[in-house]
Amino acid sequence: MTFKLNHNVPFWIQDDAVFFITICCQKRHVNTLATPEIASKIKEGLMYRQHIQQLWIIYALVMPDHFHAILGFGRNYEMKQVIMSWKRYLTKYAGINWQKDFFDHRIRSDESLSEKIEYIRRNPVRQNLVIRPEDWQYAWSGDDLQF
């Protein structure tokens, strides 16, 4: 039995809603993403989509085999379409083989937002990749991602 995630944002959700997103590589436990070249392409793709107002970035972090972000989506763009387009771009230009879908969770409070950002920031520490979150070079706040 296969379970399919919907990813449709209900009409009653405010336009300024933000989501905790996780996207995994097809091959787990292999460093596919956390290299300067690939992380740069990930960042460029995010910057472009922010520039054209498909999404806005609050926080994003690249791990070796997955990606976490806190994102909002433009009024005229569906979350699923934006993520799928971004994944296709990275597959074509960075050779990333993603898993078919992604995980999303709507952030419902400032407290939850702070908790999710801290969870993401500490991910490289929990994986013993760095001692302190600020030592991980593949993390960006939305303010870092401007043209």
C-alpha cells in the first residue's frame, strides 16, 4: 500500500503561512548535497525562486543526504509545484537524485517556528558533523539569500 502526501494548502490558510519542509535524496547516508558546488546550486535555486516571489526563505540548511527549510509560498504559487520545479532544476543542473516526494508541516505559532529553526540548526550537531551549529557552512537565513 502506497500513501501519497497531498501538499495542497487549504484555501482557509492565510497567505503568510510558513512551512517546515524536508526533502531527501534517493540514496541515503551518502554525501550528495553538502559540498560547496552542490550547496551553491541549491542556494542559487532558492534565491531565484525568492527573487521571482514563488517563495520566501526564513531558514534553509543542506545536510549530506537531505534538505530542511522553513519556507513561505507566494500567493499565486502552489507549494507542491514550486518544490517540484525546484527539484527538477536541481536534478538537471546539479545531478541530484531526489526521493519522489517531500515532507511539509505548517508552522502555526512563533514558538513552533523558533523550535523548528533550532531543530534544523542543530541537525549537523546531532549527526556529529560539527560541534556547534554556527560551524555548519551550508545553512542560510532568508536575509542571506538576496540578489
